[in-house]
Amino acid sequence: MKKFDYDIIVVGAGPAGSTAARYAAIGGAKVLMLEKDRDVGYPVRCGEAVSHEGVAQFIKPDPKWIASSVSKFRLIAPNGSSVVPKLDGGGYVLERRVFDYELAKLAASEGVEVITKAYVYDLLREDGKIVGVQTLIKDKKVDIRSKIVIAADGVESRVGKWAGMDTTCHIRDMESCAQMTLSGIEVDPDVLDFYFGDEVSPGGYLWVFPKGKDTANVGLGLSVEEAKKKSAIKFLHEFVDRKFPKVAMLTHIAGGVPCAKTNPEIVKENVILVGDAAHQVNPVSGGGIISGMIGGMIGGQVAAEAIVRGEVLHLREYDKRWHKRLGWRHDIFYNIRNAIGNFDDETYNNICDSALKLPEDKRTLGGIFRSALWNQPSMILDVAKVFLS
Amino acid sequence: MPQPHLMIHIVPGKCDYCGCCVGVCPEDAIELMESKIALIEDRCTNCRKCVWACPWEVIEFHRDGVDHLPKQIPQMINEAVKF
Ligand SMILES: Cc1cc2nc3c(=O)[nH]c(=O)nc-3n(C[C@H](O)[C@H](O)[C@H](O)COP(=O)(O)OP(=O)(O)OC[C@H]3O[C@@H](n4cnc5c(N)ncnc54)[C@H](O)[C@@H]3O)c2cc1C
Ligand code: SF4
Ligand code: SF4
């Protein structure tokens, strides 16, 4: 038997990959992380909003990767009326190109080796067994051997498929996204704006996330099922032309968010999936940074335990711990997503109206959702239906 | 140029390399690198999911590809609608 170069190879250096690599190394494994792009953290395909509580469990908040600190949401109904609930515990709009870099540095400080411009094009097999990955490193073919492979290769993940897991995201669950970073505009640096309704994003939402007083990420996502009729880029251009005509566009990106339940399989033989690759995104909000990091942490810890024990079968524990920690919640959130996806403009207007009648201290997201249910008995039925289904 | 049987065409130079199309492709028929995208032609089934998913309208579906389909297919369609 040939020697292994590493205990664990992590494919992809996003938040999930760097966190998995970091915790695998802390657990005692020899880890290599491979990233296909030239830079870790760039290009940024993200609205960049996270909660303080979520991020602080992994890294101390640092002004160098925080573009704005936010304390409120503003939910804007199709008829223009809005309600501004508090964001419990506050949150941030990140500078992800710095944030992702810092996460990779944290991994490196635990001994993780990192190679960029390293594209993984297949798994490496010997006698039918997976023994590492096949890569193109700066256009040269290199095979690298490892006992375990952690796939953190994002929404475009293919590693899981090569290992025999079906990770295809159903078009109903994939959010097709477009975003611009606009500058020279006026925004409230303390507030995350969400626009709802058929005109801006049927079944989804449009966000304006501030990065300081004069710059914001303006983007939207909608189910591919809706995007069939009209694409994300068309919706975005229409909104921006209406709301922010003739301003500076600093970035312009496309993206996809798998707003599904966790993939049915996230462990197979000696391969595990973390982050977007495992569909570990909150299906209601589309937020996948923190949940992907939680998946990465659990995956990295379990993989290191498997190495220390010399027992690959131990990887199954990852699936159990993920579902106990967050997966079960995502299953419920997925059903809520389906109920919300059916709201029409009138429902959103009514929800906003009834929320405005709430006393200010009850205007939290939870409070609004509860009051929406209370004032819309038909919605209780809708939600009950999806919960029972 | 797309293969005769292919109705899917990724317009060169228009892609943002975001991976949304790869995420919905059931056949693992799209290869995506840092700034290169390619169809793995013998795997593509012309299902169109990537066309709908692409936020930037980079992937086109050419109906005229139907003319180049293997002859058995139109024949099968004829058979399929018989009672
Ligand atoms: C428009 C948009 C807005 C969003 N807004 C938010 C938000 O506001 N808040 C939030 O929490 N989440 C948001 N998300 C979701 C969030 O960006 C993702 O959930 C998160 O980035 C997932 O992290 P990850 O590490 O799993 O994957 P990624 O960050 O996608 O990292 C995957 C990495 O793997 C690399 N890779 C892929 N294939 C290979 C290969 N074959 N070989 C080597 N490397 C490979 C990629 O280059 C990439 O660097 C948004 C997403 C989009 C598209
Ligand atoms: S048409 Fe279907 S099979 Fe072909 S590349 Fe697109 S999604 Fe994949
Ligand atoms: S979804 Fe569109 S922009 Fe994104 S990688 Fe595919 S073809 Fe390119």
C-alpha cells in the first residue's frame, strides 16, 4: 500500500472549507486545502450579511472585515409601506474578501497547508477505493493521496457526485441570484432592507445591505422555477434603474443558493460534504455562511476523530451531529419557505399592516410572523399544511 | 460550435463562472473552472435546467437542434401519441 500524503484533503476554501480544515487540524489531522481560484475570498458572490451571534462563535469580530454593523431589518411591502423590526443581538455586513482570507489564515495557523489555483477535476481511485483527488495545479496534473476527502466546493459542487451521492439541487429549491455593489447612493448604514412582491422578486426577496453610508450590496434571488419566466438579471436591472439610476456599479455578479433541505446523503465511504455542497443553507433566509461554517466545524471534528481512531466508519457520526445541531431546523425552515413562496402581493401588504399595529417592542421578526398568522387564518392553514406534509 | 445533437449552447465570454447552472445539472455535464466553462457534450440531455437557472442568461437553447436529432426520436414521438 502506497503512503498517504495527507490525512484529509479539503476541496474549496470558502467559509465551510476553511472551518472544516481548521477543526480537522485542531483535532490532530494532517490537512491540505485546495482552492481552484487564484485568491481565497475572491470573487465575492454574496450579500455578506451575518448575525453577531453566528459569527462570534468562530472568530472575534474585527473592523477590518466589517463593512457595516447593523441593528435593524426593514421589510418593505409591495405597496411601499414598511416595518422595521429589531435584529436580535445585531449583525454585520462583511467584507468577505477579507473575512474568507482571515478564516483561511486561522486554518493555516493550525498547520493546514493551502494551495490556490488548484482545480480538483476528479477523485483518485485505487482498486475501486477513493484514495485522494486528481488536480490541475497551475495547469499541471497532480494526484494527491489522502485518507479522507472533505468536499466544500460550494453551490457548483461535483465532488459528491463523483463519490456517488446525488447532490443535484432541484430547480424549485435553487435560488438564481444577481447582485451589484452600488456606490454614491444614500443608505442607512444600520439597516438591512428587504423588498418583497411580484415586481421585485416573485416568491423571493430583494436585498439592499449597506456597506457604510454610501455603498450597498443590492441583489435578489428567485426560485429557478420563477426565473424560467424572467431572469434574475432582468429583475435587478429594472429595480436599480428605478431606484438608483446612474450610480457607480463597483461589482456585478451572478450566483446560486441551494435553499433545499440538507442533501439526503452527506457521507459516503471516506467522503463528506460541508457547506453549500451539502445544501446546508437556511432555506428561508438563504444565509449559508454561518450554517456552512457550523457544518464545516462538525465535519472537520468528526473527520479528525476518524483519523485518530483509524476508523473511517466513524464519519457517519457527522450526519447525526449535523442533523441534531441544525439539520432538523432546516427541514422545518424548508416547509416555511414553501409557504412563503406562495404569498401574493396582497398577503405581504396585509402582513406589513398588521405588523405596524404591533407595539414597537413586539416588532421582532418572530413577532411579525406570529401576528401575520394571527391576522391571516388562511395562512395558518397554509403553514399547518406544509408542517404536516 | 455545438455538436449537431446539442441544443444547449454556452455563449462564450458572457459567463460569470458562478456555478448556479452546475448546481442544477442532473447529469454532471458542466465543467467549471476559475474562468472557463464547458459542456461535457456526451452527457448533456438537453433538459434545459441550466438555461433556466443561469441568472445572466448565458446559456441558450436552440430549438433548431431538433432537426439534427437522431431520426428514431421524431419517429418515437409519433409512436408515443398513438392510441
Ligand atoms: C448572491 C448571493 C447572496 C448571498 N447572500 C448571503 C448573505 O447575505 N448571508 C449569508 O449568510 N449567505 C449568503 N449567501 C450564501 C453564501 O454565500 C454561501 O452559502 C456560502 O458562501 C457557502 O460557503 P461554502 O464554503 O460552502 O462555499 P463557497 O463560499 O462557495 O466556497 C466554495 C469554494 O470551493 C471552490 N471550488 C469549487 N469547485 C472546486 C474544485 N473542483 N476544485 C477546487 N476548488 C473548488 C470555489 O472556488 C469556492 O472558493 C449568498 C449567496 C449568493 C449567491
Ligand atoms: S441541458 Fe440539462 S443535462 Fe445539459 S448541461 Fe444543462 S442541465 Fe445539464
Ligand atoms: S449559471 Fe450562467 S453565469 Fe453562472 S456559471 Fe453557469 S453559465 Fe456562467
